[in-house]
Amino acid sequence: MILAELGEKDLKARQAKPEDFLDMRFVAELEREGFFKKLREK
């Protein structure tokens, strides 16, 4: 939503993808360690 709004004025924002701003390494590590599975069990 923010990128869409910025994209009205800035070509670079229009071409950006949300994935460009996220580092999923930490989420992947939590998944590997079973963190989310433990949360679902509670």
C-alpha cells in the first residue's frame, strides 16, 4: 500500500517489491528451530 502511494510520484518506488525490504533469514531460522510449531501447540 505504501509502495503504491509512493509509486504515484517516484518511479523507483513503483518498481520496488516488498521482498526487497525484508530479510527472511530470521524467520527461516525460527521455523527450522520449531519456534512456530511450539506456538501452535499452546
